[in-house]
Amino acid sequence: MIPSDRTQLRLAMRQQRKAIPESIRNATAHAIARHLSRALLTKGQRIAVYAAFDGEIDLAPIVRLAKRAQCNVYAPRIVNMRARTMEFIELATRDSYKATSGYKTNRFSILEPRSNLQRRIDPRLLDVVLVPLVAFDAHGWRLGFGAGFYDRKFGFLRRRFRPKPLLIGVGYEFQRVPRQTPSPWDVLLNAVVTERGIQCCRR
């Protein structure tokens, strides 16, 4: 039974996600990379990714494919914790996140860029944003960790007249839940990609 309370749902999904064996986690990451590469990767595409933690799906495979396709790849960096604001910085290396001099861990223990900071991008210029999630429904509702960084950053999309960026949630199929009622501040996803493929959301 899926909990109706958001706090309970968040806890249940996180526990189930962290229990996934490493072999299945890796296979899912590569399957998702293949789905996204077939549909999205073209030269010059501006793609935002995230650094996986807490059992989230690793985006290193899609980052490698995106670099090979000559896409521009960006990663989030927290600017103001109290205001829950972040910015997107172009990745300086040809690979995904690594614990090297170019990256640091923030207070959530998530890797983020600490160099190349002048290479930030206006979020309205991004083409695709790959968004982490804890749960989702078929209509684009997304349950995150509750901090609100993505909803604040992409709040301009609630006005519905902008065609981009496309927000694509990344998760496992088991994280799908029955239809939920979004809060007024929630920014809906355009699509979700799981091990089964990319599924457009029914607005």
C-alpha cells in the first residue's frame, strides 16, 4: 500500500530505493542513458544533470554520452541555503562528477562544482533538465526531498507559455504512484524516464 502522507511516502520510497542491489542500480543507469541518448542528444544541446546520492540513479553514463555527442552539460550548485536557491554551472571535465579539486560536497553531502563558476547559465537557456525525484505520477507531479530548490528555480514554467527547458524526472518504475494533487508551488514534469523508457506526462 502506498502511503498517502507525503512524509511517509518520501520515507518509504527512499528506503526501497536504497535497498536496490548495486548490479540493478548500474543496469538501470545504463538503460536510462540509452533511452535518453536516442531521444535527446544532439550537438550543442544544453543539458542539466544532477549528482546522485541517497540511492538516486547515477547519471554518469548519460553525461559521457552527452559529451560524446558534443552537448553542453551543466550541474547544480547551491547559492543560498536559506533562500533555497541554486545555479547551474557547466561541467569543466569530460566525465561526470568526481571528488577532485573541481568539485566539493555541500551540506547535503552532494557533489557540486566549485570551479568554472563563471560558466553559469540562465535556466531559461537550458534545453533539458534531468530532475531527481522520490516519487512521481503520470501527470507530472514530482515528490522531491522537500527543500524546494527545483520548484523555485523553474517557477517561471508555471506560467505555461515557455516551451523549454523540458523537465524530465529520472527514477525507477516502482516510484510511480497514483495521481496526486500538486501544491500551488509545484512545477510539473514534462516527462519521466525509467528503466522502461521515456513517458510523457499527461497534463
